Amino acid sequence: MIFILLAGLIFSACSTRYTMPEREDAVVLRTPPEGVPQIGAKTVSHPTQSPSPSSSLLIVARLTESAEGHLKAGNLDRAFATAERAVRIDASNPRLWNLLARVQLRRGNVRQAEQLARKSNLLAKRDASLQAENWRIIAKTLRKKGAAEAAEDAEFKARAFDAYD
Amino acid sequence: MKKQTKRILTIIFLCGVLGLGYGLSRHFSHFNRIVLEKFEGKLWELPARVYARPLELYMGMPLVPAALEQELRLMRYLRVDHPVDMDVPGKFLRAGNTFTIFCRPFKFEDGESASEKIQVVLQGGKVELLKNLDSSTFPDMIRPDPVLVGSFYPAHHEDRVLVAKKDVPPLLVKTLLAVEDQGFYKHYGIQPSAVLRALIANIRKRKVVQGASTITQQLAKNFFLSNKKTLRRKIEEMFMALALEWNYEKDQILEAYMNEVNLGQDGKRAIHGFGLASSFYFGKAAKDLRTHEIALLVGLLKGPSLYDPRRNPERAMKRRNIVLEIMKKENLIRTDIAEQAIRASLDVTDDPPKGTTQFPAYLDMVRRQLLQEYREEDLRSAGLRIFTSFDPQVQSAAEKAVSSEISRIENARRLPKGKLQISAVVTSTGGNEVLAVIGGRSPRFKGFNRALDARRPIGSLMKPVVFLTALSHSERYTLISQVDDSYLSVSTETGKKWVPKNYDREYHGNIPLYFALAHSYNVATVRMGMDVGLSNVFETLRNMGFEQDVKPYPAALLGTVEMSSLEVAQMYQTLAAGGFYSPARTIRSVFRPDGASLQRYPLTVRQSLDPGPVYLLNKILQTVVVEGTARSLNKTLPEELGAAGKTGTTNDLKDSWFAGFTGNHLAVVWMGRDDNKSCGLTGSSGALQVWGKIMAGLSNTPLELPLPEEVEWAVIDSETGMRTDKACENAMAVPFLMGSAPTETVSCPEGEKREKTAEETKKSGSAFMRWLKEVFKWEKNTQKEPYQWEEDTRQKGH
């Protein structure tokens, strides 16, 4: 349902005036329909767990915690190295890519901060608040690069995702 | 007169003394300068050490007992059979699935691992329990010291691991002094009485037979002088020794001596110092040496080759026991302990750590990356600590796959023995870290590194580049667009006609786009490539990470472009990462010997391809495995893995390729012959088989492609290509770039029935329908060239 809602949101972001959908029965779908053969390997439409083994979540959480601590303390090299350790265990975790983006932003490496935030967004389809945060990072980096218009777009997207958090 | 003569003689004598004093002091200051220069600078050229990725042990981590045991052995941990033998770090005990490991301390870039005893229990291919036996706690993760991949040695091949005096057992120091130089803490570098004794002995025999070197003199000789036994050298040695003592503390001299001395030989590599000798002979740190081991090492000083405990165990035993007698006589050890030590066996490890690497192809790649930024002499002498992403378990899986599959394929296909060559690269899809490299069919053999240096035509591995370029033009190409695989003639730049053929020598008419790639049809690919434009295809290739400059020409669409396995891996990595390019990395960080960080190579990403088309392409690459040219993988890999990849074969079966990825690993395999003759294998019959074996040996996560924002799904009737109801017989789910899905619909009785029910429900939700209609009205307006399936179908039969 959230995807339909988000799709609606994106349409509305394109300055349309559509009323919000109330039921999920669109002909065009955000996720592959159940019970129909697919091109390629089967996509899990509503995965309840991370693609990586759930048992690795604890260790990823610990490493994230530690990296956040280093980031807070301004120990940026260590923060990045620790976050990278976590990425090696679970590269499909969008929060880790966001963490890498934040370390790079703090370091002033706007180019990497932007790219890492975009990578996080690709993986963060089920997490509106994280997408909002990534768009805010992207907006900041774009502003620093002097791309004011693109930055505004990014900020708009951030607000739109905020609304659906 | 007498008085005058006496005065003159006194003056002459004084002048003589002064002159001699002056001469001696000049001489001394000369040697003093040499000594100072040496000691103030770098005392030794230290080899660079290249380490594998550390094994991060955590709860739930996928790990099988055999892999853990193998890695522990590569980490140079000794397996012992009784708990009582777990006395020092560097040992492990295994009882079935339960491992007790006495970890060595190690300094990582983001923290230190302590020396502690841990217990690891594996169950069902996973880490079930981690326990710190010292503190009886259950840590979340444990990171033992990493495997040493290899070293870059100084030109003279001296190898050493520096130790400080405080890091060796006091008994070693005492024994060393008792045997080599009892008066060390009393003399000034030389012992005149001993010199005199030696001098007399030498004069009697009319040649130099006896030395009387103090430890200081021995150090001076090793540092500054040749091995010749001449009087001149002896005198120089004495001056040097005096200069050493003049400038430095006794302990500094002793420490330098302990690190300098030669204690053995391993092929070309010379084993120097007690630090390295401890691990070379006993597999442990110097501080953990036991009495009889200390005696053996000190005894070796007399002649490391003569008393080599591995080659001459009897002589070594005799010499060791002489040292033990001295230790007893000098009251360094109690009599009963001496007796016990004398009865002890030599206890040297059977299988000494080799100085030559077991992983030459990977080390070669590390060296090349380093040489871009460091001078060769610094690599060989500055004692750098280099941390890489090398994964011994992945490498081992790759090596096993190579050795088993090469001979199986040679036998099964009756290929000439020993001619088939191979290269492979395995990377992590997340950050493009290179985990393993295979440079040839004998992975231990250091030679031609095919993974990096054998550039071969990539054949059909090029096709995804063409299809990706096409899919980026969503107004013209979707996954189900009909593409034309009928006779085609292309004019080349030279004015010649080129008629591409399919591998099966047949034309397939109009077929859905995804089908053409899944079955690797050449003619459809060339037609499409020419349609989207050669330069666009080559731009896609560059965006995927291919850096060589190649001129676009039609035959390149079928893979005449030559690449190494590594270059192919780089290219497919960008697909595996959803359109984000990361450069392939082997090195994570470089440290100086003092622990200061010299350089880091952090993970970087750059979105170089639109994620939408990449997603669609990856769906086809999965189809290749499900029902296309790589479907034989279903014998080796589970379907749920959702692996994606592409086979590649070149003309006359000269090259056999497969490139593909799962959720966490990407691998590229090339097979062929060095003489570029036909190897008789297609991508499927050769490289794919090895690829499957490699992947089956790894712990893979399923490939779940993240859905980009601009992709949506529609239910399509596979016969007509129109939209249909999911209840219909030929319904299949197809992803499209937003707005590119077909708009015409076709229904079926099942669908109509379902629709009717839905209609009734919809009455209560009219707001939604209004919205939907408006959405599609908008969508239609944005579609520049509406999809024309029917027209295409009519063209069938060309």
C-alpha cells in the first residue's frame, strides 16, 4: 500500500492534482503481482526481512552503533572504517550507506556524500524517513556545489517523504 | 749531552704518543661517524607485509568447520589435541564443531584485538556460540589476527620481525649472554684479555683460527664489515665496537644484536633475529618460548645451517643440550628443569611458514596497485603493513573449483591434457573489493597473471552493454519489445559487407527483447546496436567502468573488444551494484611499522548508469540463468539464489567466458588457451561450469534487485504483448520504465469474471477510479511513441 501511496505522492510532486488512491488495484504496479510468472528470478514483493541473513542484524547494529559513536566524536576515519565493516556484512542495508554518506558530508567530501546518499536511496524503498534524510543530504551537497535549483528539488523531495513518514 | 739526548727522546716520545693519539682519535671518529649514521637512520630494511581481510567471527555468521580449520591453519595457528597444550597464543583445539582458539594479539586500523582464549561453536553452517573463555563473556564479535598473504622482501632477502628486549623472556637474554659474552655488561665493547689469548693462538697456527668477539663486536661485524677473517677487519671491528659502546646503552646494543643475527634460511629468504626465528621454528612469539626452545635458538648462533633442527636434528639436539648444560652450570635454571629440558624433543614445527606466497596472483595485483603510489624500494624496505580485502575462504573455493573442473572438463570433452588455461576474479558486489584472483590453472605457480594480463575478446559478454543502451531508450525498447533476428547485412567502414550469424546458424524472426539476450542471439543484437548507435553503446561501456580507448565498429557489438577478467569484473560490477560504479580495490589501508596510518582506500561510489534500465537488464541476466544459456546452473546452485549472468563464447571456440553475480558475490571466469587456439568450449560448457562450482563453494545471499523509483510492473499477455488480467492463462509480470508499459489490453474469460467482481467492489471506491483514470490519461500524454505490438507481430516471418 505504501508504494501506491508513494507513487501517488510522486505524481503529485509532478504538479498534478490527483486525489489519493483509496484501494490497491492499479493496472500499473509498484511491485510485481503475486501468483504470476515473472521475467527473471522471482522478486519478493513484500519482503519482511532484509535479504541478508537476519542473524547478521545484531552485528550490523553493533557496528553501526560504534560507527555512530566515532562520528559523534569526530573520529571520521574510524567511523568510516567501522561503517565499511558493516557494509561488508550487509551491503543491501540502506542505513549503512546513509551512515557512510553522513561521514563523508561531515568530512566535507560532498561529491561522495551525494553519491552515497543516492545509493542509500536506491536501497531504501521501504523507508520514507530514510529517503527524506538522504534527499536532505543530497540537497546540502548540491547547494555546496552551487546547484541551487537541483538542491531545491531535492529539498522538495525530502519534504514529500517526510510527509509520509 | 746525555741530558740533552734524554730531553730529545722525551720530546720524540711525546710527539709519538700525541701523533698516535691523534691518529687513533681520527680513526675512532671515522668509525664513530659510520656507527652514528647507521644507528640514527633505519637499522634494517624491513619487508612489507600484506594481510588478508580479518576473519570477523560473529553470531549467526555463515561458516562451516572445515573452512574455519583451514583458515586457522593459514593464519599459522597450530592444532593441538589436548587442552593442556593450549599454553600460548597461536594454537587451537578442535572437537567436532567446537573450536577453542588462543588468539594472538593484533593491531587493526580501527582497534586492537587482545590475546585471549575463545570458544567458537558452529552449527548448521553458522556460528552458534562465541565465548571469551578468559572473561567468561559472550562477545558479539571476535576478530582474530589475519592471514599473511605474502611479503615484499628487501633485495638481499633478509626477513625479520623486530622484537624489543622487554618482549623476549629474560631467560633468553641471560642464556644469550652466558653463551656468547659473559662479560657483556662489564666490558667497553672489547675484552683485551680475550683478544690477547686469541692473538697468541692465531700466531701459533699462523692463521686466524680463533675469534674473541664480544656481542658488540659481532654486531659491528654484521652491520658494517665483511665476513673475511683478516687482521685489518679485526682492528676495524674493535674500533666500531668501541664506537658503538661510546654512543649507545648496553640494552640498545643487545636489542640490535637480537634482531640482527642470522638464525636460519628458507630458500632464498634469510631468517634474522629472535622474533622471526621463534615463529619460523616454533610457530610462536618470542615471549612464549620455553626453556629448551630458548636453548635451541641460542645454540643456532654458532652455525644456523650446521645446527638446523629440521635438516640436522641430531646435531641440533647435541648443540641445544650443550647450551642447556651451560644454563644449568650458570644457575640460570634449576637442575631438575634442565634435566627435563634435555629430555624434551626439539619441538620444531614440521611445516615452517614459507616466505614465498601461496597466492601469487593476488599478491601481484596488490603490488601493482601499490606501485602506482609507492617506490619499489620503499615497498621492499619500509616495513609497511598492508591490509587487503583478500578472502582466503573465497580463494580456496575458487582454487578447488578450478582444479576439479579443469580436469573434469578436459576428460569429459577429450581435450588435450594441460593445454586449457583459466583466469578468474571474485569480488564483493557491495563495495567492489577483490576477494580472490586466479591467474592460471596452477594457482600456486607465480607466472603469467592471466586475470590481469591476458586480454581476450569478450564475445557475448558485450551484449548486455548493447541491451542496456537500448533499454535506456524506453520509448523504443522495453523488455518485451519485438526485436528482429532475421538476415542482416551491415556495411563496415572499409566498405565491406558484414553478415552476422547466430551461434546455431539460424534466424529466429521476431522475438521479445529479453528472449534475444537470454538466448544470446547475435543478429538481433547487432540490429539493435546499430539502431541505438555504436557511439551510444560505447558510451554505456565506458560508464560501466571500461577504461581502454577502443574505436566503435559494428563487430564490436558481438564482443571483439579484448578485456582481462578483471576488466570484465569491473564492468559487470556496475550492473551488480544497480548502476553505481566503484573501482575494484584490493588494498584497504597501508600502515607504517609504528602503527601510523599512511593511506586508506575507502569505499567510493558514483552513479554512472540510470538504475531503471540496469534493473531491467539485470532481470534479463537472471533469465539467462533461469531459462537461457546458463540454465545448467540449476544443477549446482539453488534457484532461490536468483543469480544473474551472461555466457560468452568467441569464434572457433577460442574463449569461454562467464560473468555473473549473486546478492553478495560477483565472479568472472575465462577459459581458453595461451596459444589462442580453439579450446573447444563454449561459455556454457567451460567457464560457466567453473563459475557455478566457485559460487557453490561460497556463502551467497540471494540476489534481490532493489526496485528503482522509475520502474513499475504490469501484467502482460505473453502471446500478444498487451496488458491483461493476472487471472489469464498467458499472464506474466514484466517490469517497465515508468510510462513505457503497453496501453492496449486483452482479456480472457477468467479475467472478465474477476473484473466483474472487482467492478462491484469498485463502486464503493469511485474516488480511486477517478484518480486512476487521470493517472493514465497523463501517462498516455507523456508517451511519445506508443508501443505498437500488433504491428510488430505482423512482421513475423521475415
